[in-house]
Amino acid sequence: MILVTGGAGYIGSVTTNVLLSRGENVVILDNLSRGHRLALPTSAPFYEGDIGDRQLLRRITSEHQVDACIHFAALAYVGESVVDPARYFHNNVEQGIRLLDGLIEDNVKQLVFSSTCATYGEPQTIPISEDHPQKPTNPYGWSKLFMERIMESYDQAYGLKFVALRYFNACGAAGPVGEDHDPETHLIPNVLRAALGKTSVVSVFGDNYPTPDGTPIRDYIHVSDLADAHVRALEHLRSGGKSERINLGNGHGYSVLEVIETARQVTGKPIATKIEPPRPGDPSRLVADAQYARTVLGWKPQHTELASILQSDWDWRLNHPDGYA
Ligand SMILES: NC(=O)c1ccc[n+]([C@@H]2O[C@H](COP(=O)([O-])OP(=O)(O)OC[C@H]3O[C@@H](n4cnc5c(N)ncnc54)[C@H](O)[C@@H]3O)[C@@H](O)[C@H]2O)c1
């Protein structure tokens, strides 16, 4: 049985559906602070509560034969973490440590962890490989890097085997699950919400970056490809693999204006934009070197075309114009 924390969230619910379709048994733990009850698969037992609640975790491990954990649960807004770092460190790190302690106490020593390209900070080289220096530029990135370091120590001391998957920009929809955050800070959902007429204009933060069209370049990776990587990371651990840190990206960057232009083509809608000042700490380019994922996990993204990624989100959004509301 696999414990999925954050299984009511975006990437967690897509991954849970993939695990269930492969015949895995899954139990979900989520406090619904950011997730959606409607995103929960009905065929997996669900426990509502905090990852740091030791009694609840003990209940889950006594009621189910948990042998591995995929740990998605976290707060994940960069801007919010700058304004309220305490909330981020308590939720992602303090509660995260309690989860790890509980797992080890209950003899669950295989963990797949949601890390992020935000642990690298301002890139010194592009594409970014796993040995790039990690110097986060915000508390959210630090909270994930702290967890990586803690897992390393727990590996040495307690034999915890983990795969830290450092995602770049997750996007797209998969079957019944799409991206619905409140507030939504990610570009693609915001662009498509504007195409739907839910907002009148898309803010473009900065048009004077050292990129061909002046807007920042990001690496967009489809949520189904992320889910596939989690399944492979689990297989790696089950077959006795060592702890790893692995980038998950397409290895190809698109600028903000390229995303908006492609969205116009996919949706047939005009999509108005407004240039705003650049956001502090927003790097000009974040593109993954994802070669290592291929080597260790045999993982290769299937959704490499921006238009098809946008199309999957658009299809979902046409059926869910107000998200899960
Ligand atoms: N979306 C991205 O582009 C992206 C990129 C890099 C890393 N990540 C990481 O991937 C993970 C999943 O991201 P997402 O976009 O699906 O986020 P999400 O907000 O949709 O899902 C996170 C889930 O965790 C739950 N949660 C948060 N704190 C909790 C706690 N203390 N106890 C129990 N449940 C808790 C929330 O209710 C939510 O359902 C996060 O750890 C995030 O940091 C996401």
C-alpha cells in the first residue's frame, strides 16, 4: 500500500489515478487546505488531516500495510512564502519532519518526494543539471531544500531511501483532473482562464529580460509525465535503488509570450495582455537538463509539444469553467 500525501492536490491526484490504474493500492492523506475533495479518486481510502499529525499517521499505518510514501503535500506559492515564511517552514519542514519520523517509526523507508527547480535559485548555467549549486531565492525553495538535506541525513542514519524529484513547471490536465489553485499563480491556467473570459487580461511580469522576446523562459512539463516519473521512482526504490535527486522537465524552454501566442492558436481567442513590472527573484530562464531521469528511471516525457499541453488543459477547462467549484 502506498501512502500519498497531498493526494487531493493537482499532481497528487493525477499520480494517484495512475497508480490505481496500475493496480496499486493507495491511501491518501490531505488536510484539504489547498486540494479539492472532488479531485479525490473514490476508490482510495482518504484521511483528512495534517501530515504532521502523528496519531493520524499511526492510525493509517495500523489500518493499512503501508510500505512506501509519495509525499506531495506542501504549500507551494513562492510569493506567499516571501510574505509569510513562518507558515512555509512550519507546514513544509516542521510537519515534514514529523511525517518522516512517523514513517521511520512505522518502518516505512521508501519515499518519493516532491522537490522543485526553486531549490536551484538563480541559474548559473542552462540547462540546469542536478549538480548545479542549490541557492534558493525564496523561503518556499529553502523549505524544499531543507527537506532534501534532512532526507539525506535520515538515509545515512536510519536507512530511509528516497527519490527527490525536482519538477520544473507542472502543467496540463489528465482525464478528470486539471489545475485549479486559488489564487492561481501559474501562467498556463491564467492564460486559459482569460481565454474563457474569466479574467479580462493576462499580466506579463517584465518584458526586458535577456531573452529573445524579453519575457522569461520556463520549462513546462505535463502532469501525466510527472505522474509516470513517480511510478518509476517507486519502482527504482522497490528494486533496491539508492537515494537520488532527479530533475523532471522537458529540456525545452518557452517564453511567456510564446505560451500566450500558442494559447491564442489553440483556443481561437484573442487573449489580451498587460505588461507589469518584473517580479523580484524571477530568473530569466529555467530549463532542465533532464538526461539523468532518462538514465536512472528510463523516463522520457511524452508530452513535448506546447500546443498539445495547452490543448489538454483547455479541454478540461471547457468542461470545468469554474474549476472544481
Ligand atoms: N505545480 C508545480 O508546478 C510544482 C513545481 C515544483 C514542485 N511542486 C511541488 O509538488 C507538490 C504538489 O504540487 P501541486 O501543484 O499539486 O500542489 P497542490 O497545492 O495542488 O497540492 C498540495 C496538496 O497538499 C495538501 N497539503 C498541504 N499542506 C498539507 C499538510 N500540512 N498536511 C496535509 N495536506 C497538506 C493540500 O491540501 C493540497 O491538496 C508540492 O509539494 C509542490 O511544492 C509543484
